[in-house]
Amino acid sequence: MEIKSMRFKANASGALVNTVLQGNLKTSKGKFVTRRAETIKELDDFEGTRDAATAIRNRVIDNLDLWLERFEQKALDTGAQVLWARDGAEVCRLVTEIALQHGVTKVAKSKSMLSEEAGLNQALEAAGIQPVETDLGEYILQIDNNEPPSHIIAPAVHKSLDQVADLFHKVHGTPRKTEIPALTREAREVLRSHFLSADMGLSGGNFLIAETGSVALVTNEGNGRMVTTLPKVHVVITGIEKVIPTLEDLSTLMRLLPRSATGQPISNYVSVLTGVKKPAEHDGPEHLYFILVDNGRADAVGSDFHAMLRCIRCGACMNHCPVYQTIGGHAYGWVYPGPMGSILTPLYAGLEKSIDLPHAATLCNQCGVVCPVKIPLPDLLRKLREKQTERGLRPLTERIGLRLWAWAALRPKIYALGAGFGARYLKWLAGGTDRIRLLPAAPEWTLGRDFPAPQGKTFRELYAARQKPAKETT
Amino acid sequence: MAKLRIGFFVTCLVDLMRPRIGFAALKLLETAGCEVIVPETQTCCGQPAWNSGDVPGAVALAKKTIAEFEGFDYVVAPSGSCAEHIRIEYPRLFAAEPDWRDRATALAGRTHELTDFLVTVLKVDSVPGDYQGTVTYHDSCSGLRGLGIKQQPRVLLAKLKGLSLKEMDGCEECCGFGGTFSIKFGEVSAAIAGRKCDNVLASGAQAVVGGDLGCLLNIEGKLRRMGDENTKVLHVAEVLAGGA
């Protein structure tokens, strides 16, 4: 997917004045945050479960090569084929080759963020193969001129009911409907023919289970079942970090994933798919391919960002992020929004192509406290800021400003002079009122709010004055 | 028993913007029987450097602060953010310098945010203030999620007979300040502050109170830009010490 993260600030400004988006963000924030808070209460020991999940993920990523080999062997034993892709381009090449080999003209897809990373739909179309998104949210986006998703769990969360009603009316050529069940029925009717006519099903994978060679899919709409069982070919695309050791581990992680993601105790469907259709079986694919994708993940192993590989893609960090809640997902400019995106985008798509993202956070740590696998997201954002500084990627004015400030802060007399001047200057700017309407040194502050006036003298000055008489008498 | 010797860490923002918060904190500590010393050469704890990715700057300022403050029984700051930086981040800054790491760890263990110090260390029975009116409390992120400061200010505010606390929705949500975030992404920051201010206003409280001046400047600036001239924005030290 083309990366547009360098336009973060402009994107964010646009998002702030998009009234439909603002309304939708408000509604979805309430749902995600409140429902999660309710459902985690059902667990006897939420913190203990988080610790267990963290340990499971650590066990894998600390020996990722070993677990991948185990998974590969087991998957091969079930009749699946395992292919490896270094980057998005290789994903596109492999999928296209598989499609051509099996004479595929139509691919039914359930949601896969990795196919977004790879820009797979465009590649398939270029090869004359029709990709059809069957996740309702992804389908809405696909028929709206291939709009990118704005959320990893709810890709079309930025759209309103009215917008979807207009879109279906226009694209399907049907009478305009305004009830959600009617719109859903319409989508289902359109998609059903695609399920039946697709020659290949393509899915992501929430987890790969090493002990059985299976893929686990966590979905709510049932389209995942159709995509993975009806067509004769099933291709699974996942990141190499998605392996977990056992089915027992899956049950532990499943206590956290739906609760953290959508606030459901369990998703409507949890599918564990193992191997190809056996002779006596009636359904399932005849050919099953796993494409295990690196695309920057291997470089994160053992790096300062190792902990990020624990991520189980629940989206809780973005749902709880004050910045995401304010601007939505598109502003982040790539596949993953919110705090996870501000880390994954620099790691997978390039730090120099996403200068703003590590700074687009208040470091409030709301993400860190909700993360089901305890990824220290603010620490990782800060670490990326360090890397930017080391590589000289920050704007020159900012670098000079920081350097000057730190230089002065190490010299108390100069610092005191500067603070004394600053206090008087700011007081002067306020012009006898209690506020500054335009702050020339930091105009961004006063774009949307005032800057309160200072008292006019520094604490150190007033304190020294207070101490003076006392000193003279002793 | 000998008086506890407290090194008072003023914080950059209180020094520059609101000296009266510093004096209110001094009054609270002195009333509680402490000997309070304000080291003259103190400047900044280094958190802005650390959060901006300038590790050498953060390390140099941490060393300076450690040297200035390690001789006291306790270090107290009227800010959860600065206290959190010293308590949690200082020891992590010196992974490769064991001597400094030990000194940082020792200082970290003796450093407290003001309300936390008054409640958990001094266990004060009363506070000198006499506030009359309704207030709502904004929990600042570093204090709340970094240091577990939630009940401490509420315990102290409850000692003021004329004060009634009306909790707002989302009191634990970030106000959008975020240090340099507020000037790098001013529009987004102000929009987040707008949500906070909506909650402040909806609470119906006459004042919003908090423990970190950064958040308070952000909230006050947004309230005024929104046209609210009535809601007072106060640091918890001012309320507890009286005269606010």
C-alpha cells in the first residue's frame, strides 16, 4: 500500500473539520471503550491472563525461527504448502502465481491486513484476476473506489449509515435503504454469488498453531467460513510473528482478543482450519497455501522493538488513544493507525517516510494499560524518536531549539535569566489580560486555544526575594 | 523526631508561569512539619529531552538533578509528570553506568509527587485550605498511570469541609497536552482538550483541579477559547493551601 504518512499533519487537520467523521468517531469510541471495560470484568483474573498471554507471545518471538519451522513441518504434514515472502511484492507474485496455476479468475477475500500491506488487490487486478472483499467493511470500501481501511477491526468505521446507504444505492442500482439489516441483507445477496463463483479463497490468519499446523480465524460475519471452505483453493497470508505453540495457548489468547478488540466475550466465529480436504470429507479446500510474510518483521526480532512482535492486532491501543479518537485512522497514512501504527509504519514502511508518527502521541500510556500483551507502546514510540534524532531526521529548527534549551538548562544562571525574561515577555504579550491569544514562539498552541498569562516573575526570583530578609537577620 | 529535610523540585512550568503554586506547595509541606529547601541551581528534570529522543541531553540533566537533590530525605514536586520522570525513568537512563544507576535508583525511591507525599509518607490529618465550592478533578496521565496517583488528591480534598467533588466523565482521559505534542500538533492537541473541557463543563463544577500545570494551562486555555469565563482552573496545591 502506498504510504501517505508524510502528510499526517495535513490529514489530521482535514479530519478535524470532517463533521461526519467526527460524529462517527464519537459513536465508535463509546462502543469500543465501554464494551471492552464491561467484558474484561468477566474474567476472574484479567491481569493474570494478560501476563499469561504476554508469556505465550514472548515464548514464540524469542525463538521465532524454531517455531516457524515447527509450524511449517506440521502444516506440510496436513497437506498444506508453505511459502515464504520477504516483502509485499513477493506476496503479490506468489498469490498471482498460485492463481494462474489453478486457473483462478475470481478471488473471494476475507479481511487481511497483510494484503493491504502488500497492495494485493491492485496486483491481482493487474493480472486480470478479480478480488472481491467479503468482509462487510472491506466490501464497502472496495466498492467505494478502493478506499483504504481506517481501522484494523472495523475498516469502514469512518463511514456513516447515510454514506453507506448512498453508496449501495449508487453501486448496486437498488432502491436506497436506510435500515442496517436491509443494507446487510443486500450486501449478503451480492456477496453470495461471489462466494459460489470464486475459484480461490484468501484469508488472513489471527494465529498459526505450531502443534497442529492450523490457522485460527477470529471473525464476526461468517464470510471467513465461506471463503475458507467453498473455493477449491485457500490461501492464508499472515505475518511470520503470528505463530503460537499450542491450541491451549489459543484458548488463553482468545480470552483476551475479542474482549480487547470489540468488547465481545467471544467473536461470532472462531475457526481453526487444518489441512486440505481429505477423501472422505465433503468440504474444505483441495489446495491450501500458507504465505508467511516478513515485510520488516525479521528485522524487529532482537531489536529495540522486539516487544512489538507480541501484537495480536486487537486494536485496543487505537480505540483508547486520544489522538486516534480525535482524527481517525486515515490520517496515519498507511495500513495500521493509532499507537500500533505509529510504531509499525516506521518499522515496516520506513522511519524516514513517517517522520510525524512517533511524535503523534501524548505518551499518555492509555494504550500501554489496555494492551492485552503488555507492549510498552509509549516506550517504543520514544525509542523511535531517539532513532530519528540519531539519524538527523527531525526538522532543523526543532533540533536547534532542543539543543539550545538543554544547553541553557545545564547552566542555572543562564537558565534563570532566560526564564525571567520569558515570564516578563509572556506577561507583556497578554497585555494586562489573563491570556495570550497568539503565541508567536509557538503559534500551534494558540490555533485552537488561548495560552494563559504567567504571573510575570519566576518562582526562583520571588523565592530569593522572600529568603533575603531572612538571610540578612541571621 | 528531627524534621524531614525536603528538597523541593519547583518544576519548569511552575517557575515560569505560576510561582504561587510553588509557594502553596511550600506552605503545605512546612505546615506538615517539614524543613523545605529549594536548591537554587535546579532547572529541569530533563523529561522534554527524553521524550524528544535526545538521550544525551536527558542524561546530562538527570545527572545534574541527581547531584542537586540526592542529599535530602525526600524530593517533592508539585507535578506527577516530573515526579514520574525522576521515579520511573531516571534509573532506566543509566543502564550502562552502574554508579549513576544506583544513585538514580536511590533518588527515585525518595521522590514523590506532592499529594502522594502528603498522603502516603506524611499521612497528614489536615490541610490549611478553606476552599468553598464544587470542583472536579482531572487525573493527569503520568501521575495516574505512571505513579498510581488517584486517591491521594481526593483524600486531601475531602479534608476541606466547604469543598464538594463532582467527578466528570473521562476524568482519567488525557487532556491532549503531552508536552511538546501541544505545540507540534496544536490543532489535534486543542481538539482533545475540547473533549476534556466539554466534560469539565458538563460536570457543573465551579472549578477544575489537577496536579500538573501543563494540563491545567491546556485546559484553561481551551475553556477560555471556548468562551467559558467562569470555571476556575486550579492546581491542587493552591486549593489545599488556601487562598485559591
